[in-house]
Amino acid sequence: MNIILFEEHELGHILPRKDERTVHLLKVLHKKAGDTFDTGIIGGMRGTGWINKINLDGSIMVTVQCNEPSVPRMRLRMAVSFVRQIQMRRLLKDLSNIGVSYIDFFGTDTMEKSYRDTKLLTDGGAYKALVEGAVQARDTQLPVLSVYESLDVWLNECPWEKTDNKRIPLLLAMDNIRAEGSFFYLTPANRPAVITIGPERGWSDRERSLFEKAGFLRLSMGERALRSETACVAACALAMEKICVI
């Protein structure tokens, strides 16, 4: 852990002995009573924490003082076809770590339909993955996670229009099979961006037509068929370099 994060409601409470944060502070960082550590409030500020007391049962009492802004997140929305649960967990952690502001999942024509039934989105696993990514980045802010039944519903709702009214975002659909151009030659522009990643089987022709009608530009990142989580990270890296959306 590069920062110890707390929920607002946890402040003033004792951290149990088996809590991951307690274990990290005492067993990994070898902190003792009176020592300080980097901390932050999820959704709030960063600052400094103090270990006030280590109890006989191994639990700890801490105090935090947070008055520093967190690192900024990119004005980037990543929209992805549903993937396997193990992939989704890695993807959420990585996108949170990179600094994406919004993550959307939707159903697509060629994906495995059972992927939509993942328990990760209902059992707290997705939230935990987002926190893990933020902790690695020394960030207190988490991406906003949303789920849509299908690409059609997502395009009809246009969620990006509700979050940034200052600049029209670049609308990009990654398509390594029938692309209209290459991400590598995209002209740099200081604009927010919406990037979509399809299933590993690729977009259907019907979905390509939907993107065209919605004003999306279909771009290639190369000839290789990438895993979904690899494609997401690659697209984010290119966005950070080409689109300057921070």
C-alpha cells in the first residue's frame, strides 16, 4: 500500500488486528505507537495519520489529519464490453490506478452472455478493486462505475454529456478489424475523451453502424487481437500521450 485509505465513517474507530491496513502498518512497514503514515479519506483529501496506540489484541487506534488535495484524475471515460470476472477485477484495479474518471460496462453482440451475471458488481468486489488501484496511485478519488444492459442503451443515454459540458469529448471506438484510422496518428488535442473497448471477438457490423451514427471514430491500435484488459491499458496510455486529457 502506498497510502492508507479510510472511509469517512471509519474515522475515530479502532482498526481490527486482521484488517489489511493494520497488517500493512505493523507487519510490512513495521510502524509503532507514535509513528506517522501517509493517509487519505476516500472521496476526500490526503494527509498524515498517527498510530496513537497498539492494543494488546493487536488492533490499533489512529488519528488522521487530511488537508492536501489528491492527484488529479483524467477526463477520460472508458467503456468496456462485459468480460470474465477475473479480467474485470484486474481491469477495474488498473483503470483506477491509471486515473480514469468513469468506467462503464455494457453488453455487446458477440460477448459471452454469462459475463453479464458476474457477482463482482454486487458483492463489493468491484469497489474493493477500485480502492486497491487508488491506493497504488496514492489517490483518494475513485472512478465512477456504471453498468448498462447493452451498447445500444449506453449510446442512447450518452452518459458523457451529463458529466462534462465545457468541452465536446473525442468519441473513439477501438476496432482492430475494420478501423477508419489509427490511434497512433491521432492529432493531439487537449480534450476529454470517451474510449470504448469491445469484446475480444470484436464488434459486430451492427454495432459499427451504431458507432457511426453516434459520431464515434473507429480507430486501430495495431493488427494484434488484444485481451480486453490489455487493450484498455494501451488505450489509456495513448490517451494520456495524444489527447492530453488530464
